Amino acid sequence: MTAAEFAAFSNNAIAFASGIYALAFVSHLVEWVLGRNVATAAPQMVVVGAPPPSGGQASLAAGRGDDLRIETSGRIGVALTVVAGLLHLAALVTRGLAADPVRVPWGNMYEFSIAGTLGVTAFYLALLRRHHLRWLGPVVTGFNVVVLMLAVLILYVEAGPLVPALDSYWLVIHVIAAIIATGAFTVGGMASLLFLVKQRAESRGEPGGTGYVARLPESSVLDRVAFRMHAFGFPIWTFAALIAGPIWAEYAWGRYWGWDPKEVWAFITWVVYAAYLHARATAGWRGRAAATIALVGLATLLFNFVGINFFFGDTSQHSYALSVITAHSGLG
Amino acid sequence: MRTALILLFLLALAAVPGSIVPQSAVDALAVGRWRDEHPTLTPIYDGLGLFSVYESIWFSAIYLLLMVSLVGCFVPRIRIYLRGIRARPPGAPRNLSRLPQFRSFDVDEPSDVALERARAVMRKKRYRVDLVSTLRQAQDTAGSTTEGSVAAERGYLREAGNLLFHVSVLLVLVGFGVGNLFGYKGGVIVVSGQGFSNSLSQYDDFAPGSLFDPEDLAPYNLTIEDFDVQFLRNGPQAGMPTDFSADVTYREEPGLPERTHTLAVNHPLSLEGGSVFLVGHGYAPRVTVRDGEDNIAYRGPVIFLPQDSTFASFGVIKVPDAQPEQLGFQGLFLPTYGFSMETGPVSRFPDALDPVLSILPYRGDLGLDTGAQQSVYELDKKNLEVFKNDKGGDFRLDMALGQTKQLPDGAGSITFDGLDRWAKLQISDTPGKPLALSGVILALLGLLGSLFIRPRRAWVRVASRDGRTFVELGGLDRSAGGGLEEEIDDLERQLRGPSAGSPTEAHKGKT
């Protein structure tokens, strides 16, 4: 295939992957609706969607047929997520092949969004069995649909070669670490959010509650999953932002730390997640406070990714992530 | 712990303004622009130190407090740890069934074998094992009992990792501080074919650390022999530079043999006492200016600064030696000339495909004799007057490569002789780099230890009564990492050994 064909394939694959993520989302939604024992009207809540039959108390009063249908919809949701993930991966690979010369597919924001969401899917699927994460299905698929849509609508740029500043093997090391950490923090943030929701329901003594919340694992389990994700992501973020980034900056710009807006916010993200880990070991901050800090961390992470490039695009040396730049970013 | 948390938040919060307000250490020009646009806010921001957040008193105060809190936190903990690391695992609690994880079962082995097995199993699982009590006889109402217990603990390195992390953070801060105090960063624009020698007077801008001595500048010199830049010619991202590099020759010290290096982005030249980085490039048109008396008043390249990605570049030519009046020129260099009625002359492509100089000539006094500092990129037009054309408008010179244009009134002429490129070099030295780097790597190692080493305690109590051997197993997780249940399950499997008995009681609490 030629570069143009690869590029076209990549675009189509992203479109299809988004569509299948949407179907997976719907499937998890069905799982939830059935589990809720209200088989008729569609629910009004959209973001949160489906229950895991494996999550402890299975269905409440639903009959055997319902149980089977719930399990089937859940499995279909996971299967569709796998298919979407594979297409998503294919899209990312062909995006790299579409450039001449061939390069890693994370040279601008569009590509970073695609790589980051793939990281989220990969995380979710990799840990699905071990940690019984199916309750995350609707959140992960919904999130990916929204982010991919935004990426295609707002961030899209044609495939092309890298600007010279990015032409370094540190691009592979630095950015892949950032993508993995972003994936882990995002999944961890989802778990923290659900922890807060679940804990609120528990403290109100609503064992039944609404379907999805009732079928979430206990809040202590959610908290532990969230902690493990963050504990996994934090060292990788440390490496990406405070080791690989500075080393590359030293090579490319002649200073390892220059308080560039992107660096400032990477540092802020690091400090907030450090505070999260600290808070989890501090009496009085465990649970709700810690989960809130984790969400603040996620907000700074996303702001660093999106906000910096849009609001401070021309002052940040990292601004090539947004679009084509001139190579004289170092000029007074 | 709580203080550290609050300080961490304050630090994160305090870092925010530095990403919003332009910082003089990052972009002095942007600070200047901002000051011009916000005359009322400027004094307030100045007072708050918002233009140099990371050197401000309040930012320093927060991280110094954080450091103090760090030291205050880990010094006592090191003492406790050193004591703890030598201590034997604490003995089994009286009632193992109260522990978060508890199993009880019986085995077909004599109690001494079971006890020895428990010790071996714990050892193999890398527990520090203490045989708290060997078998002893006890007599109570239920009859004769032989009892013994094993106490085990593992994961001592977790706290070591934790402490290493905190000490390393201090190392990083020290390394960072050394770099800021003793380092320097300077920038210079060098036209292709010309040289640079490392002394203070040669720099266009120079930012030394407060303890840096300019005498310490290493005495090297270098020459840019050739500068090469490639732009993408077609496709949607046409005009994007794909590669730029400079061939340089250099001597580390006068008298040493000359060496060569290809300087490119991501490929700096590392020298003793500083590294040279290529951070930008642009055009330097070569011109010859003749004055009203037909003498050559100026000849050479003039640096024009790129304004945008098309490399339309702005620059001025000052000719103080022109007679009878001084001459000045100001305008644009357009590497690929284009014109439209809306925009006037523009550059359509960053490469020099159809280079044109489009400048306005001035005459009068350049103001160079007043002694005041003047930028080489600006004309002081206070005592200058622009040349007029026949219609009374400004006289504009549009010159292609090789063209000569006469100025009105026989004031002279200017020739666009040729085109050079220039490279912007950044030269910097940051001592303390190895310290900061090893600090952050050690911090990462410590972090991994403190996150993934799971400290646990486990106890086994073996009792034989009426010819049967009962085993009790209890586990305690000393961190919040989870996974205790699996671990105790595994211990149970191994303790049961080849002769599996039946469980009599177990509870699997929250881990």
C-alpha cells in the first residue's frame, strides 16, 4: 500500500473503531437496563451504563432468563470492545506507516489522542479478568467514543512527517511512557469516580439503588482497583515527565527543565498524584478525600494535554503537538 | 503527613501562575509585550513576582518548607527504621482468628514436623522467620496440649524504598539548585561562514546563575561552515522543515587541533564547560550600500528575524558611515515572493525559491552617537526621515537577488548581493546535572519499592491435642496494597503439605 492508502485506511479504521465502541457501549447499556429489572424505557443517565453479573449480588428479582441475557449482553460488550480495540490498533499502526519516512504514530495531538485512548482500552482489557473489571465497560467505551469523536472533529491533521525537534528516539521513549501513564491514570480516575458514587450510595444505605451503582463492587474494592491503577501509573509518569522528558529537553533545547507551560503542568500533575498516594496513607484523608485528589490529578493531566496546547499554544515549546510549527521555537 | 500534603497542594497551586503569566526566564520578549499591553497590572504583578514565579520568595518559601517538612519527616523515620530492621518479628497474638486473614485446619503430621514445615515455607517465601516458641506442654481442662508458633515478617524494604524516595527528592532539589546557581545560558546568532568564540562580549543574550563567574567560560571557538535546511515541498504540510543542520568546525582551546561536528536539533555539540545547541535559523541577505559620494559604506550580511512559519523576516540595515547623511533601511525579507492586494508583499514558502528584499530607506541621524543602548534589530526613527517617491508616498525598494536600486536624490544605492543563512545557537552549561539525574532515578527506584513491596506479617500456631495436629494461620497486611488473601491462601496450601487435611474454620476478611 502507498502512504496515501495507509492514511485512508487509518481514517476508516478509526471511524469503524468508534462505531464499534459505541455498539459496545450500547451493549453494556443493555446489560445495565436488564439488570435494573426495568426492561422497558431507556435510562436517562447516559454516561454510566451497565452492571457486572460477576460483581457480587447478581440480579435481584430477575428470572433465570434475565440473568442469561444480562450475561450475554455483557459478554457481547466485551467482545465488541476487543474488536474495536484491534481496529483501533490497526488505525494507529497504519497512521505511522502513512508518513514518509515511516515514524511512530504520536507526533501531534490527534495521534496522541488515538494512542492514549488505545492505552485506556488496552489497560481495561488486560486487567478485565484478573480484577473483574466489567463494571468499567460502559465508562471505558463511552469515554473512548467521545474522545475519538472529538479527536476526529477538532484535532485531525493529515498524516505527514515529523518536525525536526521531534525526530529523536526519545519521542518513542518519552511519549510511550506518557501514553501508558495517561491510560493508567484515566482508568484509575474512572475507578475513583465510581468509588465516590458507590460510597455515597452505601453511606445513604441504598443497597438496591439504581441498577448500575448497586451492581458495582463494594467501595473498598473500587478503592483498591483505583489505587493499583494509580500506583502503576505514577512511577511511569515519573519516568515520562521527570526523567525521559528532561533528558530529551536537554538534548533538544539545551536545558533539562525550563518551566515551559507543558513542563509546569506535568509537574503539577506529578505533585497532585504524589499527594494522592500520600493521602491514601494519611489518616483522615483515606477514601473520599484521596479519591477526590485523584480526580483533580486527572483534571490536571487532561488540562495539560488539551488546555496547554489550545490556550498557551504559542508560548509553549511543546506546541508542535497541535499542528505544524516553524522550527524557530527557540528564537527570542 | 498532613502538613506535607498541604504543602504539596500549595506547591502545585503556586506553579500555576508561571504557566499563565509570561516568565522573564523563559521568554523575555513576551514579558515585554505583556507589560506594554497591561500598564495598570504590571506594577502589581511586579510586586508579586509573577514574571519570575519560580524564583519568587513565596514559591521558594513553599518548597523550602516542603524540604524542611521532608527532613523532619524522614530523619526520625530513618532512626525508627534502623531499629525496626534489626528487630525480630513480633510474637503471635493470642487470638489469631481476630486477624484480617485467618485459617485453621488440621494435618496428619506430628506437631514438630508441622512447625518445622511452617518455618521452611515462610523462609522460602522470603519471610524473616522467628521461632517464637518451640513446642511446649500445657495442661488444661481439654487435656494435654503441645503448642508452638512461628512468627514471620516480610517487606522490610518497603520503608527503605520510601526513605530512599524522600532523600532522593532532596538530591534532585540540590542538583537543580546547583545548576541554577553555577550554570549559564546564552544565545547567539551566527551567520553561516562566520565564527563564534566563547566570551561574554560575543553573546546576544546571556543569563548567568547568580554564582557564575564569566571568567569560567571555556575558551573554545567554532565556525559555522555550512548550514542546510530542507522543507517539505508538497503535501498538506508543505512548508514544514523536515531537517536542518549546521556543519561546524571547532577548537576546544586555541592551539588545539580543529575538529568537526554536525550540529542539529537533538544533536548538540558537547564540550568541556558547556554544550552548543542549534535552536533556530533564518536568513541573512548580503547587501552592499553605496552612499551619495559613491563610496561603499556597508557591505556584508544582515540578520533578518523570521516572523512566522513562511519565514517572512524583519530586519534593519544601519549605515552610519554613509555620507553626506547616514542611511537606514527597514523592512521584510521574503524568501519566496508573493503579492496580493489585501496583504501586500508576502512570503509564500519558507525556502529561498524567489527571494526578495522589500525595504524602506531612511536618511538622517541613526542616533548611534548618543551612547544609549540600541537594538540592532530596530531603527531609532526619531531623527530619521523616510525617502518619498514622486507621488509623495513612501519610497519602497523591492529587490530580487543581484539587483541594484538607486535611492532618490542621488543619496546612494543598495545592491542585494547574495543570501546567507544564520543559525541561532544556544550555549549553556548546567552543573549538577548528574546529581539531579541520579537523584530522580534513585527516587524512582525508591518509589517502586515503596509502592510494590508488600510488607506483611504472618503467624502460624501449631497445637497437637489427642494425637491430632491443629494448625492456625493468621495474616496481617501492613500496607494498603491488598492481595493478602491470595498470599495467605498460598501459605495455607503449602502448610497443608502433601497430606491435605480438611479445613475446620476459615474466614477471609477484607484485605
